[in-house]
Amino acid sequence: CSKSGSHLTSSLLAVAFLTSFGSSMLYGYNLAVVNSPAEYIKDFYNRTSVSRNGTGLDGEVLTLMYSLTVSVFAIGGLLGSLMVGMLVTRFGRKGTVVNSTVLVFIAGSLMGFSRICGSPEMVILGRFVTGIHSGISLGAVPMYLGEIAPKNLRGFLGLVPSIFICAGVFSAQVLGLHELLGKEEHWPLFLSLVVIPTFIQLMLLPWFPESPRYLLIEKHNVHATITALKWYRSKCNIQLEIEEMQEEQRSLSSMETVSVWQLLLDPCVRWQLLSVVVLNIGMQLSGIDAIWFYTNDIFKNAGIPGPEIQYTTVGTGAIEIIAGLIGCFTIEKLGRRPLMIGGFLAMGLCCAGITLSLVLQVHFPFMRYVSVGCVVGIIAGFCIGPAGVPFLITAELFKQSHRPAAYTVGGSLNWMSNFTVGFVFPFLQMSAGSYCYLVFCSVCLGVAVYVFFVIPETKNKTFVEISQMFASKEAVPETQGLGLPDHLKLKKMNGYGSLDNGSLEFDSSSSVP
């Protein structure tokens, strides 16, 4: 593309904002929305039991029901992530984002009318359905943005969803303040507000084109591809970009979209798959969920007065957004690796710092403030890189045929790890006390080391070039490409390291019909 074609166009920015605002933001919102009205929801469950059975619920059953309300979101997310590969192949990237909005309206209605209907089941079912939507969105949105972005903006656009996830957490924290929707009578409205961003998305997103790569490589529709590219690029020669897509299309011509099982068995993408597994599990086992869940306890231990804790929590939400913006605006300069390595290292050191400060605060009261600083450090470190880059990297490490299955694997591992941390952390805290954060510290440092040694820098590379960087890890004999003219060398492998007999053809076939 000519230099001007690499610019951020208003249509690219609009799609990034619309998809993130109506999908990714809801994920962040739903993570945090149940924290402030927890007592009111439990009270509603108890009152319903009295009116139905004549007796209230005992403490254990009530805790179990509330825990189910919180964690059923992750079970829905796991189900949604398992469906994402099938949906994006069938409905397209944009089509999946648009069609899945129906889930938000169902969930919003269930939660919004639950108190009028006197039904705790509607709250739990609503949380489950929002989880399914979030599971689909966390795969479909980064895939869509990764495919419509020119290669020099893929990092920037790929991190926009993670900023909106932070914005969702922040908006739930602000709206949950007692002065706004944090009162007892408002909790059903608070839970069902998710329908507003989704409604705006549904009104506007259908006017934008589908992913050009999907239209060309999977639908073989050159005319629609050219129309979509012209829409997403400024005055620009789109010829080169179409040729690059056609090269990828040819290398995949004998290959259908692979299933998850085929992906797991394919030795040619072993390193890419392992990288997605490590990043997605590492992202959740880094301890960020435990920190978000127990921020209030840590602040209480630091001596912050009870009524002021909610404002301190909102302050951490603001730090998340600032850290996310820093990551978004520096990723194209610094690259993916420094943001991930730096983010995981910062989180690892701060986890060790929390353990140290909790152990020493008996002797040195000022250490309580060090623990608050470490909480802020973990959140900032997470939002700068580990929060968004794994989703972006999943789009970059795989070519079109393998990408949907890769998102299914990464997403399902992400949600399973999320659920595991939420379930296991209280027991870990009981048995290991202050030392439980050392488990998270070792995970963070381990992931940072893995990224340093295994994952190459993908900044400004085409999908074919990235595949070939990994192909060299599979030890393909380099002599296969010797003696070929330069412009044929690029195609000596089908992108994953095995020789593709049908790909040694001249570039003249790349021109657009």
C-alpha cells in the first residue's frame, strides 16, 4: 500500500470503537457489576425464599447462590468461546458480532425484570447468557479488527478492545457508587444497562463492510473484497494488499478451515499453538482476577476507612484505562514483545511485593501502603500489555484457515483459567496466607521468559511473513528454496513449513481480475 493508505481512516476507527463499545466493554462491565450490589442481590434471594417457602436461606446456601451468580458468567463465557470458531466461519467476523447482540437483549430483559417477577433464576440465567455473549465477543472482535487493519496499525486497533474492557470495569465501578446506582432499588437497572451500548452498536455496525480477508479467502468474492478495502483504506493502491491475500489464498487452496482437533494434531503450527496456550493461561493465572476480586480487602488492611474504599477502587479503574491507553499508543513503536515481557515482569515483581508487604506490615506499619502500591502496579502492568496483546497475537500467529480454531482454543483456556482462579483462590489464600501471591509471581515470570525466548516480534509483518518466522522453528531444510528467483522464494512454503508443490507459480496470477 502507498504510504497514505497506511493511515488510520475514520471508518477503521469507527469500527474499532463500535465493536469494542458494544461488545468488549460489556465484558469488563459484567466482571465488575456484581460487586457493589452484592448485599442487595443476596437480600432479594433471601426474601424470595421467604415468600416461596416461608423460610429464609441459611448463610451457606445464600453464599453458594451468590457465588453461582458471579461464576456462571465464566461458564457462559466458556460456552461462547467454544462456539466462536463455528460462528465466524459461518456468519463472518462482522456478522457474528452483529448477530450475537440478540443475547444481550435477552440477558438484559431477564436481569431487568427479575425483581418484578420475583425470580432469582432470571438473574442467574441472565448472567449466564451475558457470559455466552462475552465469550463470543472476546474471539470475534479481535479477529475482525486484526483482519481489517493494515499491518502497521494492527497492534493499535487490536488493543482498542482491551481499553474498552477497562472502561467497562471503570463504568461499573462509577455507576455502582452509592450516589448513582448503588442503592437497593436500582440494582436490576444496574445489571441490565448493558443493552444500551449494544443497541447503539446494532444500529450502526451493519452499515460497515465485512472483513476483506474473509470475503476473499473464504467467500472468494473479489468484488466485495475490493469494495471493503476501499472503504477501510484512504486514497491508496490496494493492489499490493489484495496480492498478499491472494498469495495466502493460494497457499490455502487445498485446505478448508481446520477444526480444533485438526489444529491440535497439526505439527506445523505446534509453536504457534503452544504460544497461544501459554499466553491465555498465563493471562488469567497472573493473579489479576484475584486482585480485582480482593482489592477492597487489601485496601481495608492498608487502613483506608470503609466508606472511602469504593472511591479508591474507582481510582484503580481510572489507572487501568490510562495504562491501557499507554499500551495502545506505544504498541506500534515498541512492538508486542516489550509490552508483554514488561507487563508480566511488572506483575510478577508486584505480586512478590504484596507478599513481602503483608508479611512485614506487622513490624513496619508503612508497608501497608506498599501493598496498595503493588495492587496498582499489578493492574497497570496487566492493562499495558497482557490484557490485550494475547488476543491480538492469536490473530497474527495463524493464517486464515487456522485462525477460528486458534481463537476457540485460546478463548476456552482463558475462561477455564478464569473460573479456576475464582474458585481456587479463596482456598489457596486460606492455606498459604500471604504467600499465595508467590504462585502468581512465578506464573508471571515464567510467561515473560517464554515470550522472550519463543515469540518473535510480529510488528509490521504480514500474516504470511509471520507464519514463515515460525516455519523456521520447525527446521524446514533451507535448501528447498535455493536456486529460485527472489519473488518465488516467498512462496516456497505453504506458510507453515511444508513444501507446497502447487505454489511455485509466477506472480502474474496475483493481479486482480
